[in-house]
Amino acid sequence: PLLHAKLSCALGAFPPELECYTNFCGTAPLREHVARLFERTFMKGVEVSPERLFFGSGCAAVLEHMFFLLGEVGASVLIPAPHSVGFSNQLVAKALLKAVPVHMSIPGNLEVSRLEAARLDVQDTLAWAFQNGLHIISDEIYALSVFKSEESFQSAAQLCQLAADRAGVNLSVAEELLHIVWGFSKDFGMAGFRVGCVFTRNQPVMKALSNVCYFSSNSTLVQHALCELLSDGSSVDDFLQQSRARLRQAYQAVAGALSDAGIPFIPACGGLFVSLNLRGYLREVSFSAEQELLEEMFESPNTRLLLVPGQACHFTYPGYFRLCYASVTPDALDCCINKLVAFLKSKSIIVCEL
């Protein structure tokens, strides 16, 4: 009470009970609001019980908890590649697991040889995992950022029944092997809030999460702010619609400029980035040459662009770069693309096979 008035001046009015300890897995109101958000958006038809949602300081922390709880030291984890740069560190830092990239053909089909019995589509991959008693963590952080109107996101939770039937296992067994991760960083553009969560129906995992979430719990102030945000469902829906429209506009600007300049890229239907194929601008077809091009783009006084190299994402072939276009203004994006195009035009195409 002595500090409440001063804190309210700094942070705005908030209930005094937020100054006290709460459930380290997430406050009851936040779990309720997020459960309803899931049910009316990318998990339609799936019952999402609030008590099955566990929150942490970003998806990275949540994933790290799941890796620590599910894997034994030294165990291998199959990850469809290319994948996020952060996965390898999240697997190794504390859980001491081994990341095994399962390389996907461009633009993104699973290679059957690397998953043995697993087939090309997600449903068959789930069935393969269920048949073998393997846990699946489905990272769905871009679920609400699909911007092509003819495309729609399907959560692994929506495919669970069909996959269980195909695998010939009981649905309850399949549900205990599937864990869904989502957060506010990508779909809501709130990376600084550091709020992620996992939806799981596995009772032992839930019990363990109730313990380890203590080490990465979210501020009650942040949770309260998110509850205020999510309490107005129509406003949230309007925001998501506008966000997808702006992502579409940004992507079309990037794709149009790249196409006009003859720079190959992998078409996208969602997310916050596009993968460029700059293999033809490498000194040689090697990852060391890819790193040289990366450094040259960044160090060039007239360019100063920093892209994510494909090697960091476990691309099979050198020369791919990830360009993130969603965190800058349209004017800044236009400037960046113009700089990139000018830089590449100043270089001779050395390798013809793209």
C-alpha cells in the first residue's frame, strides 16, 4: 500500500493485488482469455481448458522447459529444417539434448528418408510419432500471421484425432504426446512483453511445469495488461485483421521488388520474413562464402543490411538468407530493399545454378 500510489503514477492505475505473488504458471484470467482466443481462432473445434495452459517469459523459455522435461541428457530431437536459429541453443543450454535437423526440400516438403516412416504431410508425421510413442512439440507462433486469403493455418491440435485414427492409437494417448507452443511476440508484435505458453494435456508434464514455471514466470502487470487487451474480443479480431493486411502489404512490396530485380526467393503465405536465394552471388558454393557475402552486405557503407544466414537456420545448401520485413515502417522497408537490390546489382553473378 505504501508504494501503490507511486507505482500507479509510473505505470498507470492497476489493482493493488498485482503487487503480490500469484500462480507462477499464469494468472487465472490470462489463462481463461488465451484459452478462448485459441478456441475462436486457430484451434476451432478443440476444447482448450485454461488449466492446461502454462505461461513463461517468452516461447524460448517455454520450449526450454519442455525440452528439459521431456528429453534425457544426450537424446536426439528431430526438427524440420530450415528452422529458427534459437532452437539449437534451447535444446543444448540446459537440457543437453542433440538437435537433428530433418531437412525439407524447397519450399518445404519433408524428406521421407530422414523421417523414415513419416510421410510428407503433417498429419502423417503426427501419426508416425504417435505410433512410435514420440512426443511432438508444435511451435505455432505464426498461427495468426497467415496473410494469404486462400490459405489458412491448421493447428496440430485440430489434426490430432485424424492422426490418431491413422496411427491406430487411442485419442487420449495421442493427446498426451502432443504439446502446442504459442506466444504474443510474433502474432501480436509484443516481443518485449516476453509472454509465451504451452498447451498440454499430459498430466505428468503439467505437474512438472507447475514446478519449473516458477523460474520463468511473467510479471503480474504484464499479465494484467494482456487480460485488458484480450477482454475485448472484437478489438482483438480487428487488430489481427489489420495486422494480416499490413503483413500482406509488406510482403507484396518485398516480393515485387525482388521479382523486378530478378532476385529469387521462396514465396511465403504467412510469417514475418522471406527467404532469399542469393546463391548466384557467392564467390563459391560454400557456407564460408555465404558468411563472406553476409559480412560484405553489413559492412558496405552504402548497404549496412544484416540478414540471417541460411547456415544458422540449417538450410541444406549455401546461399539462402532470411529477410525480416515486419518490424520496420513501409518507408524504411522500401529503403532497405532498394539498398539490397543496388548491392546485388553491383556484384557479378558468379554461380549460375540457382
